[in-house]
Amino acid sequence: MPRYTSYPPATLFTEEVGAESQARALNSVASGTPISLYAHIPYCQSICWYCGCNTGAAGRTQRLHAYLEALEAEMTLVAKLLGGRGRLQRIAFGGGSPNAIEPIAFVRLVDRLVTMFAGNNPDISVEIDPRAFSLEWAMTLAVAQVSRVSFGVQSFDPEIQAAIGRIQPVEMIETCMASLRARGIRAINFDLMYGLPYQTNESLLTTLDHVLRMRPSRVALFGYAHLPHVFPRQKRIDGAALPGVEARFEQAAIGYERLVSDGYVPIGFDHFALPDDPIAIAAAEGKVRRNFQGFTEDQSDVLIGFGASAISQFPDAIIQNEKNPGNYRQIVGAHQLAGRRGLTLNGEDRLRAKRIEQLLCTGRAEASCLSDDIAATASLRQLLERKLVVQDGNDIELTDAGRPYARVVAALFDTTLPALGAGSLAA
């Protein structure tokens, strides 16, 4: 089932949409349009076995330097095409691990982005690998005026950490958080996983006990997707040690109940936030959005991605950069835009994308567009019979029982998928 960080989903991207479409989209950005930027660092100091991201080992220093030079070249090219028309709101750094590069290189990246895109105190967020964190990085993030840091935690259970190739004791995370908070960075996110090898309800609850004691601003609780045929590094994980479907659902439910009972506000189907966090406030106002970075309070309709595999979103197009870092460097080195695949969106696509976003972000969506679709109507009937949704006039709304099936319900609006079957509800 697609994660619906876009509609149509990324699985339908085509090479017919690339650099030319990217140039048209950038040229069509109107003056004063709020924009957000995303910079992808596809390297890590150490590769985790569970990871499904586009990343590789940092290895030689020269490789990182060459990539950063290409990244700056792409930024320069895009800024020239944009011509200062965008109004910079946010910058996000992801990967990989942005702290795989040198701290001074990170400061330069931030400075170049803010300067090139005329930012006026933008909100800056960074994904961080705790194993490569240091006091120098804490000071660097503060100097760069980073407002939010996300830590990949996954689990605090030593057996699970060993099974997924990511050893990071509780004390390591505590030290990282203390270093950031001492320097004024208090917006800290944790990424957790359920469905990991050897994971039990008890080990998940123990991890959550540590999390709740440290009190991060946001918690994301993702289900691990075991796809070793797609991500060869996952072959190092023992598939026989993975929890079954029913155990995964139980773990997701346990995580939800534990976090909500301790004061976290549920956001969408896998995010949680403290009540005073901006995304929780946005949720109360019905303003949560969903993009390739997940659930967000970001209201910008233009997201420009930089780096290998980065995705840009415009009102009428979605465009992904060349995935291979070496090929990416060659493309931007030749002063060409890096977009190589994507989609253009028509009015029907935009309508259905909006309905999917509404359902996933608020649990409710206007569904009159389904009335002429026989297959979607039959699927909706199944969901109503199983009490996973209720219907209120032209709207459908997730029930508490239906919340874990949010993406299955969202698929009602997806014309690229076959009709809902019993297997969809068991997945």
C-alpha cells in the first residue's frame, strides 16, 4: 500500500517528466510564493541494515566534497531560475545522515541556501545520526540557528539494535539531547519503529518508557518494511525473527495507547506531538499537511529538493532528481537541472490528492468523487460494514478501529490501484 506522501504515488513516476518540466515549474512560481527547501545528503558514516533510504557509506572525504560542490552548483542553478520570486519559509536536511559531512560544511550549506533564496529567519530542521553526533555538532547546529533536530532511535533494546546493525545505548541519546537543550534547541524528534526483528510488546513498552522520560517534542512510530529484494542490505536481517501481521498491529496499537495516554497528541496515523508543539497546534486547527517528509505543519505548496534522489513538489508537477550520486554530480556539473522522473498533475489528480491528504491528516474527507466509481463504491461498502469508517452525508470519517487502516481507506481515492480486497485489510 502506498504511503501517500504524494498522489499519484512515486511508483508511477515516469522519465517523460524531467528537467524541462522542472524548469517550467520553477519559472511558473509567482512572486511572493511561500517555498520550502529540502537538501538530501545520501551518505552515512555507518549503514544500518533496516534502512530503505537512498544512502551509502561516506567513505572517502573527497567523495563528500565532490557531492557538496555539486549540491551547491544545483542550488545556484535553481536560484537563478527562481529569480528571487519565492519567499523562503523552511529548510530541511535529510538523508542518509546530514551529520556525515563536516560541521563547517553544514554551516556553509545553510548560509548558501539562506543567501541564495533570500531567507528571513527560516525554520531549519536536520536529521541526525546519534552515533556520529558530537559536542562540535551541537554547537554547530546552534550557530546555524537550527530549530528542530530529529534523531533516528528505532529501538532502545540491545538485542534489536544488534539485529538491525544500529548500536546506540540509551545514554548516547540522553547525552545528545542534553547537549542540544543546553544550547537552546528544544524541538527534538524521535523516530521509532515497530515490527523489528525480535521485537515484543514488552521491549516496545520499555523503549517507550525511555522515550517518555526524555520527553521529545515529537515521536514518529513507523512500521518496519522488510524488502530485501529491493534493499539488499536488509538481507542481513533474519526474516524469521520478524513479528507477524497480527503482532505488528498489536505493537502499533500499544505504541498509540502508551503515547496518547502520556499526553502526546496523535497526528495522522504514525506521528505524535506534545500539545504545545507547532504540529499539534496545526492539527487542532485542521492545518496539518502531508508531503515527502511526512506529516508537517508546513503550508507551502512549493517544495524544492536538492541532491541525488531529492523530490520537488509543485502545484502541477512532482519531479525527482537523478538517484545515483555519481550521475547526479555529472548532470549538475554540466549546468543542467537534475530532475529525471516525475509526474504532471491534472485537475482530477489534484482533487484526489487533496482528499487523500485530508483523510490521512484529519481522519475525514469529502467523498462525492467516489459516487461514480463502481469499484470504489463496493470497497467503501466493505469498509462501512467492518466499521472502519462511517459516512456523514458526502463525507467519510475513520473510526478508532479504522485508524490503523488509514492508508487502505485513502486508497479509495486512488484510481491507479485495483479495488480493495480482503488482503488489503489483513496487511
